Amino acid sequence: MRKYKTQTQLFCTHCHCETDHRVIYIDKKISEIDCIACHKMTRIDFDIRSYFHRGLRERALTKPSRLAQEYRRSHRAFLNGLSLRMISKPYRIAKDLKRSKHIIDRYKKDHHNPN
Ligand SMILES: [Zn+2]
């Protein structure tokens, strides 16, 4: 799970004109939109825990096909990267889960969301 922000022009219902807005995403979902001119913020509520679990399930289901794609692309690179991947995988998973927990906790705090 990743959190990132972009900036785009949107119509602000408070300023009544198009202004720059900061848009915060959690993966592919919009979490917050705020007008840079007047700072009016809109939070988009969704069930972040079930979104997180659905993402984990999809990643687990597509893993074999992703590995097959990497293998077809380059056999040598796949085999060279395999041992390193097996060593670093538990660390990457732990790091990813820790980051996801931080994002979920922060989202729940900001959105006052009991889910
Ligand atoms: Zn505004």
C-alpha cells in the first residue's frame, strides 16, 4: 500500500472557480482533495481495511503469472534475481506491511473512521 500526492486543476465549490488542488491517493483510491487557494479539504471515506485485504488477495492470486511474465522477458535476469529476491522478500514484505499499517492508522485517525 502506498500513499502519494498529485496536483491538478479542479473546480472549487468554495472559491467558485478552477484552482490548483492537492489530491492524495492511497494506491488507486483518492483519500483527500484540498484546494490550495482556500484550503477547503474534502476527505473521501472508504473501508481502508477491506481495500487493503482485497489488494493483498489480488497480489497473491496474480503472483504466479507475474513470475511467469518476468521469466519470459529474460530467463537470465530472472534466475540471477531469484536468489536475491528469496533473501530480500521477507524484509520487503515486513517493510510493505509496516508502511501499510502506518497508512491505515493515519487514514483512520484523519477520517475518524472506525473501520
Ligand atoms: Zn478553494
